[in-house]
Amino acid sequence: MTDDPAPEDALEELILGAPRRYTRQQISENAGLDVETGGRLWRALGFAETADDEVLFTERDLEAVRMMTSLTDAGVLRPEVREAVARAMAQSLSRLAEWQVGMLIRVIEEQRGEVTPDGSREIAAAVLPALEELQSYVWRRHLAAAVHRMVVTAGRTGEEPGTWPLVVGFADMVGFTRTTRRRSTAELSEMIERFGATTTEVIADGHGRIVKTVGDEVLFVADAAADGAGIALALQDRVRAEPALPELRIGLAAGPVLVRYGDVYGEVVNIAARLTAHARPGSVLADRGMADALADDPRFTLRPLRSVAVRGYRHLHPWLLERVI
């Protein structure tokens, strides 16, 4: 007769879906992967190095490694891409996991007043299946939308492989550091929640997509110049109506963008970032690409401003974007 596992071990086993059985070397051998490659994948997923004799991995870990190996063998996931894919997934899912655990802790504290392993296990058993199903649903929806965009824009790819003509926008909260010093933790939490909710709603309504949110700044993209401009101006309108939020400065740039592993790179991204840093609170600055694309659009007006010297660009020409009233 074996002893029952400690409550914290039982909670971890419930979450992982299986008990720990394997060391790193055993996982690698069973999956047909050398130990060094397996270690790199583990670190790419955002986890700390493990001792060779530490029993850390489960049957589900073994299934996942075998799946990645089979995809590589089939030519779907090249070895040089495998770790990059792991990093991209880990960056998104680790943030999601942190948020979900925080949410569960709040639920437990509201119901019981104390976070205990036994109480956590009960709530996790009830909530995790629903969260997992919801994640799968949202992933499939986003996958379908991404495939649709790829098919629709198949004839508009850039000259370089992996580049797409996009509008890139940065929206930055003004004086965020100063604001955090003046607000309580509860007020700061409300501000962050409102910023996330507002930007998500406005960008989605404007047919754009959030690439990432980093603290006080959100990076978004749109396929059309008019959509990007509409998003930027709508964000300013919404934030002015939100007492909990400080003003925004926004920069927009248009042109060929390298899209890789869910992120965007290139000169267009750099220019949008520089314009954001130079914009006045409550304003939207655009680059020449946006100004040219919107020149005949009666909904917008673009006023040329003096060229500015910013890091990497001695003569960057901004345009002030406004809505025609």
C-alpha cells in the first residue's frame, strides 16, 4: 500500500494530467531525441534547466516530444524552426497561465478566504476542463481567421519571403511610470484592465489585430491604411472617455513587414515606434506611407509636420492624422 501524495503534488498531477515518471534523459531516449536537443527545447519553452536524475516528466511530456519529433521527421517542422516555434508558443501561453492562476486564486480567496492545496485542487478540477476547451475554441477561431487572411492576401505578399504589406501601430499610455506612483494597487489593476479591454475591443472592431501588449503599450496591425487610421483615432476617442486611463500617444506606419512567429519586424515597425515616442499626448502621428495611402480618403486629414531627428532616422517626416469633422 503506497502513501497518498502530498496535497501540492496531487494538485500538480491534476494539472499536468499524469504523474511524474521520467528524467530528461529517459524522455529523450524514448522520443528518439538527443539529450542536448531536448534540453534546448525545454529551455525554449521557458522552463529552467533540470538535473539529469530529476524525475520531472510525465507521459504527456513524452507524447508531446514524440509529436514534435514526428512533425520534424515528416518535414512539417524543420529542426532550425522547432525551437523558435516553442519560444513563440511559450511566450503567449506562459502569460495566459499566470493570468489564469491569478484568477483562480481570487476565486478561492473570495469563496474560502484562504488558498490551500486541497481547496485549490477542488476548484482546479472543476475549472480546468472548461478552460482547456475554451482555449481550444479560441485557438481554432484565430487559426481560421489567420488562414482566411492568408488566402485573401495571397497575391499581396512582399518581395521578400515572409513579408506582408501592413499598417503597424503603437499606442502608448502617457506618463505611465508617474501614474503608477500616484495610484494604489487596486487603482493600477483597474487601469491595466481597462486599457486591455478598451484596446482589444477597439482594435477588433476596426478589423485590426493585437500583436502584443507590453506594460503600458500595445502593438497592433491592420491590413488596410484606412482601418489602421480608424483604429488609432477610435482609440483616442475611447480613452478620452475613460477616466481611469491616461492619455495616449499613437504612431502609425505602413509598408512591408516581416511577420514571424506571431510578431512583426522591420523598418515599418521601427518607424511606428519612433513616431509614437515623438507624438504629443492625445495625438496620432503617421509616416509617409500612411499619408500617401490616405491622400484621397475624405474621412481623414493629414497635416505634414517638421521633420524630426530620432534614433536611427535623422530626417523622419511625420504627418498629424485627424478625422474630418
